Amino acid sequence: MIKTIATTPYTDQKMGTGGLRKKTKVMMQPNYFENFIQSIFNTIGDLRGKVFIVGGDGRFFNDIAIQKFIKMAAANGVAKLIIGQNGFVSTPAGSNILLKNHTDGGFVFSASHNPGGENGDFGVKYANATGGQVPTSITDKIYQISKEIKEFKIYESDDIDISKIGTQKLGDMIIEVIDPIKDYVEMMEKIFDFEALKQLFKKGFTMRFDAMNAVTGPYAIRIFEEILGAAKGSVVHAQPLPDFGGLHPDPNLVYAKELVDFMYSDQAADFGAANDGDGDRNMILGKKFFVTPSDSLAILTDNYKLIPAYANGIYGVGKSAATSTAVARVAKAHNIGYYEVPTGWKYFVNLMDSNRITFCGEESFGTGSSHIREKDGIWAVLFWLSIIAKTGKSVEEITKEHWGKYGRSYYMRFDFEGISTEVGDTLMKDLENKLPSLKDKTFEGFTIEKAAPFIYNDPVDHSTTQNGLIVYFTDGSRIVYRLSGTGSSGATIRVYLERYSLKDLNQDPRDMLQNLSKAAMIIAEIPERTGKHQADVVT
Ligand code: VG1
Ligand code: CO
């Protein structure tokens, strides 16, 4: 039976960089999740005939959220839901299923790389028919509606069994439960040369993939161990757990510490990688070697010819403004398009849809291509393994040769976390106001050539977005400041540092960036305003 339930609006349902992200307990408040889903449904309008794909990264509240979603979709007249078995689907697999089935949209319940559990975070990523997360014009509309919502519709019924593959019905709505891994594997087999990868493992190549107790474990076991023949046990933390076993599923040097320690030990495998909670981020490691995500994007782009799906040519490449300029040099050398966009994968969607770019990446451990409209952790790992298989070189050799050819962008990101929203906002406003006056000033030996907000004009829909402030120095170094849009409380200030060197290739990034980081603190008055003399997280 369809029920219409009266509700009162919450006023904080504004989507950030990767959807709506909140403390799990906030999401679990009465009608909170329902209000938000109904706001999306109301934004879409007529739901008759519409088909959506639904799943999540398995974190705490995922099972409850999916049941609520199914019942609300049925009550709102949705024609069909395609659901990942047991309610699991990674963000890239979801985008693939969405595109493959020409569905009208997709919902992935995940707070991505944020911790899970009752005291962690929960989130909703909402994609439209493009396969990518919806543009700001739509998230703004959802937010407006959420502030005025008065009722939502829900079907009263028992929970639906989504553990078995097959088709069933709730009211008039069809529910198809699928194996999300199968389609994903098929897609990867079309992109990469699986035979070459099998040969690599046959020769004794070793890898460790850390799934961080999140959604990619079963995908990684199927692909790396069962299909490609990596040794049993190559995939660790493979069991998706509601609280990720206490891990913070953010694949970087800080949070993927166990993998990093292993890869820097004498027992290290030939190759190491980790993915985040919902499987769209990746970290790449060699033996005692770390590849920055910015370098990774540049190296993948430079080697596109080694991959069957791209061998005939790629359109171009995109990067977020905060990502280092390493890939710009590759784009120039290959004479392909090059685009710089605001932070957030949704800004790549128009560029991919209009055949302007094939590859894209962000400094936050995201790389991907136009095979889907989200970043893709396992895709990046397979790409790296393919380069290794085709060149016979190690991760370190591949990266160092790249620097030898193009020079090296030393790169680090500093996060200042747990700052009050007011302090964060004021710091950014004041800094923006003083940017014009910084020209020609010198800080710690670095002279400013230009300082300006980053403003993006989308060449397809002509929308304008301002995101972050960039200080350019005369030697090509850059500092980017921006506020995080994925936090579930307070503000996080991100400071991104980049310094280019053509000859000095083997320095410690901390040494190379020490003075620039001091300049960054002074320019934005970070210690005075936040009381912090050091970043909370450095990646
Ligand atoms: C962060 C990253 C950004 C990424 C976003 C979503 O956003 O910096 O590059 O696109 O997370 O990632 P912010 O606003 O906190 O800096 V995730 O893996 O949704 O899926
Ligand atoms: Co993610």
C-alpha cells in the first residue's frame, strides 16, 4: 500500500563535491534520508517509465537505506530498479551499469573515502542519464526543494530480499537484482589486454591490492586473483564490512598505512595498490616507491598507446585545477586537448560527452577515462599493470623515465581539518580580497607572478564555476587554496603545493617544497587564523 507521510524539512541537505555527505547519525534522523530522496524525485518530476540503478559501498545504514529507497521508488511510480546483489555496487561499476542499460539515473550510497560505521559518515551520490554525478544546477534545485518538503511517499511492505539474482516486483515496479561484478569485468576485458596481464603473473609478478574492507574486495579477487592469476592472498582486507573494520578507506600514504609499510619493507611485492570505500580512488605503489596521483595521470596519458581500447588515439585529457601540471606537458607533447576544471568529477562529464577528453584525473587519487563517467580505481590499477606488462619495467623505472623525459612536478597536499566553518570561510574571503595586492611580492624566495580565483567556463553548457584560489609564482610553482566540499562537519582547508624541476629529479618532495609550504602558511595567515602551525593530514 502506498502511504503519504507528512514531514518537516531539514535545512542542511546541500550536496557537496561528491553528493550529500553527513554523519551517519544525521542521516539516520527521522525522515532525513526520506526527505532527501523525495527531494530528488520531486526534482526529476514525472517518474513513470523511469529506470534507476541502486547500490552502495556496504557501509553501516546501507541495507536500511536501500530498503527505504526501494519502497519510496515504488510509491513514486518508478518503473524499474536495477540493484546490486546484497545492495553492493562500486561507484565505477554503477556508472557502467547505468550507461550499459541506458537507465535514467543512479544512486550509490557512499561517503566515499570517509570512514563508515554508526559514528562515521554516510552519503548519497546521485548520477543522471549521463552516468556522472549531476551538475550544480540540479543539486541547487534539489537543495531548494529539500528546504520546503512537506511529505514523502513510501510503499508499506516487508523488506525486499535482494540477496538473490533475479527479477521480482513491488507494486507495479520491477526490481532486478544483478551481479554488478560481472558487467564490470566484461568492460575491463574490452579495454585491456587480459592475456598480456595473465602472462605477467605467470612469470611470477607479485602484487598486493588493499581493498580496505570496502566495496572493491570482491571485484579485485575476481579480476586479479581468479582471472589474471595473481597469487591467492594478493588482495587484502577483501571483505566489505559496515565499518570498514575500523579502517579509514582513503587510499593515501596516511590512511593506507599497512599497505605502505608492507611496500616499503624488504618483503614488498612488485606492485601495490589501494582503493577507497566506493572504489573510485586508487593509490599506486612500487617497491619502496610512491607515485603521486598527478604523476600517475601524466604517465597513463603518455602511455595510452599500450592499451588496446586507446591505441587508435585519445581525444584529450582533463585535470582538476588543484592537480599538478605534469599532465599538461604530456598533452602538449602528444598534441591532444587539455582542460583544467574545478574539483569534482562532475566537471569532466561534459568534456567526455563532447569528445573533448578521454582521460581525466584529480590529485585526490582519482583517475579515469570515458569508459564511464566516474573515476575508476581498478581501471587505474589495470592500466599500470598493463604498462608494466608491455614495457617489462618496474613502477619506479616507469616513473623515473617519465621525469627524465618531462621533468618532475614535486607535489604535496596539506589539509587543515576540524576548523569552524566561519574561520574557514573568512580566511578564504579575506585571501581572495587581497590576491590582487600580492603580485610581485616575494615570500620565502618565491615571487608571485599572478594570484586569482580559479574560474571555469564550461565549454559545453556555458556555466561558470568558481572554485579555489591560485597563486602562481615566477618559477612556475603554484599554491592552490580551497575549502573541502566533502566534509560531514566543520571546514577543511586544503592547500596544494607544486614546484617544477627539469633537472633536479630525485629530491625528497618535503625538502623541495619546504619553503613553498612556509610561504603558503604566511600568505593565507593560516597559523594566526586557525591556531594550526602544521597540517593535520599531508598527502
Ligand atoms: C574530495 C577531493 C575531490 C574528489 C571528491 C570526491 O573533494 O578533493 O578531488 O572529487 O573528494 O571524491 P573535496 O571537496 O573534499 O576536496 V570521492 O572518492 O567521492 O568519491
Ligand atoms: Co570515492
